[in-house]
Amino acid sequence: MKIIKAPKAASDAWKRQRCIKKTDDLGQNGCGAVLALEESDVIVMLYYGTHFPHNYAGFKCPVCGKYGAVNGIPDPIWQRVYKAKKRSQVFDGFDDRRG
């Protein structure tokens, strides 16, 4: 069999994250540190939408202790993290049910 076009490998760009200085989606002021994440650093974050809870990939800054969202994490990595850590999810404080 001949491969005509191989699929693109998952990007490692998600591993470089910044602890946001200005108020980010989580409503926190981070320290601005540039971080090199590994899969083990990714945590399951939780917020409540109007009808049901939502999860997303996040991290906790080792410098200031603030939480941030992981941008661009490949789905296979997110699925492994979610399966392993879904029982220890961290609530980000956002609850849209209260209107």
C-alpha cells in the first residue's frame, strides 16, 4: 500500500502557555509567566452553562497559583486527561444558571 498523503502530526504548540496577566476568561489576574506544560500538568476544568456542565482543559500556574485554559490541546491528549482526571475537576467559578 502506498500513502498518498500522511495526516499531519498533532502540534506541540499547546505545551507553551502563558499565565494571563490581564483578566482572562476565568476572571483571574495571572503573573504572565511563560510555561512549558506536559500532559500531566493538564487538569479538567468545569463551568456550568445554562443547561448542563461543561469541561475544558486547564492548568494551574506554579508561580502564582492561578488557573488558565489550555489552548489548542489535541483531542487524543484531552481524552486521556479527561478519562484519568474527571473525578478531580476544578470549578472555575462561572455559573450561567444563575442568570
